[in-house]
Amino acid sequence: MNAYKFSSADPDQNASMSAMRSQAMSSMGIGSSVFPTTLNKKKGSFLKQNYQLLSGHWPSKTTDLGVVTDNKNTVNINSLKNLSFDVDNKERVKFSKLIGKEFSIVDNNDYYQELPTGMFIPKKANSTMYNGGTKLKLTGVIRPKNEDSMAPLSTGIAYSDKLSQDVINDNKNSAIVKAQKKTNRNVLTGQSMKASEKKMIMQTLGGSSIPTGIMIYPNNFDDKDKVLDYLDKWNKGKKKADKIVYTDMSSTVTTMTGGLLGGITTILVAFAAISLITSMIMIGILTYTSVLERTKEIGVLKALGARKKDITRVFDAETFILGVFSGVLGVFIAYLLTFPINSVIYKITDLANVAQLDPKTALILIIISTVLTLIGGHIPARMAAKKDAAIALRSE
């Protein structure tokens, strides 16, 4: 585990409210995310561990911003429009158009103007406001390294959690925040507020630094399990109000994907079972036809001293060879089909390497194919073994 992410909000709000807020932010397409500060310098930065640099250089300063794309180099269009980039949906944008762009964070004292009545109103945007703000710069475009895993950052603009803390610390000492702390009326609208509403407006103004959530980024799944075990031990025996409510995002995504794939697998297994039963019946019919066509050959073998089990073994050997060959051929064709199937699924869902053929599964399929073929051909083989030699020799 190498990082934490804190958010400033009302600590009394429950986990479901936080989840609803996160979902709303995502649906609105704000397109921004926070990358954590590196705690273990030996393991490298969080960004370099999980992302590859496409253009520019890695964000190294608190005021450096990064553009996060997905595996197809697409990005949230709203994140660019919110920064005044003139772009259209599905438009191709050169990296050079993004790299080096500068922006300014305006603090509360420069943005809000206090009236003689004690109320505050936003000032009109001007060059003085821009020049007096904290300068930010887009330094690089990054993309997830691993196509198979869920990207920890959403597409759009990414900034350091240190920047968030700096902005909160600056705004906590602003005039509007100090004024809002002293009154239960909204200093922007003049309306009276409840305690919960006051906490919300303080959060909006950047006057609250109390975290309501911590995002933990484990290095691997083993570390993730250790974190969950630790949290479970912490919660054991504690009151509901003292327990830590956590959400395992990777497990949630895996469960959803697994449920979808499980349903698809069940349907495919049902079709496969039907096809196997049909194949077994067809093998039985083919073997029986072979017995009828080779009746005289059976008579000759019996006249030469062949026993019933020898006749049975002849046909069983033929069906065994047929079963092994058909099983190997089927597995080989299935392996070839995984490539176009994965390509189609990736284009539709962005999930890579969904269809995979496990060697153990392939071996089991070959064995099942061989066994079913032997079962389908054994009954006609037993019928052939029971034929009378004299009658078989007289057959045409």
C-alpha cells in the first residue's frame, strides 16, 4: 500500500451518501481525479507504477497537472471543456494542444467580495484575479500500463492530493470562511441554515478539512487482502458508529463481471451439453452403420478364432481414435476462436483477454470427448460381437 486520498466533507454523512455523491460526480462528467502522494520512495511514484507517459513529462510539482486517458487514448470531454478547451465529441486532439497549458486557482479572498451588509458576492472575472492566483500547468499525458486491470484514476485531469490540501488550507483562513463560521445564516444568500446545511456550505467554501473517506491503493492483490483483514479485525467487537465502512472496488467490479460471465458460461455449457449428447448419438449411429457394412468381416474374424471381446475391442479402438482426434480438433478450433472473440469484446467493453483456454480445461475436454465417443460406440460394438459367425459369413 503506497498512498492515501482524503476528501473534505461532513463526517456525519453515511457511506451511502458518499457513494451517491461519487456516482453523481461521475454521471455529470466532471472528469477530474486525485493521484496520491508517494509514501515509499523506493517503490517509485504511484503514477509511474500504474501508468505510462505518452507525452510531456511526469507531474513532479504540486502545481503540475496530468491528462489521464484510457487504453484507447480517449478522455472525458467535459474535463477538457471545463478547462476552456474548444473540443468536440470524438475529435482527435494532438498532445501538443494540451501540454504546457497554464491555469490559475483563485482563492476565496480574490473571488468573493464582502459587502457593507456582511454578505459576500462573487467578483467578475478579470486579469488581476487570474494573475493573483496559483498557477497550474499541464505537464503530461498518461495512460494505464495494464489493459487487464481497472485503472485507479478516472479519465480527465489529474492533480496531486497535496494541491487539494494546499487549497483547503488557504481557504480555511479566508474572510468568507471566517464570516460563515460566526453565523448560522448563509453569507451568500442571507438565508438561515440548519447545522447540517452549515457544514455543507463550509465544505463548499473549502472551510472544512475533516476527511470522510480514505482511498487506499494496494500494490497487489495480496496486499489488498492484508488491508481487508486488518480492517475486519479492527471492526470486530466495535459499535456500529466506531466501525470503518469500506468498499472493495476491485472486488465489486470483479463480482459484477464474474456474474455476467458466469451467466454467459452457463448458457454456453448448456449448448455444449446438448451438442455432446447429439454427438454421442451420432457416433452410435455411425458405429452401428459400420457394423452393418462389415458384417462379413466380423464373420471372418470369428471364423479365425476371434472372441467376442476381441471384436468389441476393434470397434472400441476405432471410436477411441475418433474421439481423441475430434477432441483435439475441437480444442484447437476453440483456441483459434479466442483471438477474434477477445478482439470483439475489447472493442465493446474495454475488457481485454476475457476468453482464455486453460490447458487443464482443454485436457478435460479431450477426455470428455473421448469417453462420450467410447460410450456412444460401445453399444454397437457389443452388438457386433454377439453376431453368429455362420450368419455373418452368409451376409451380403
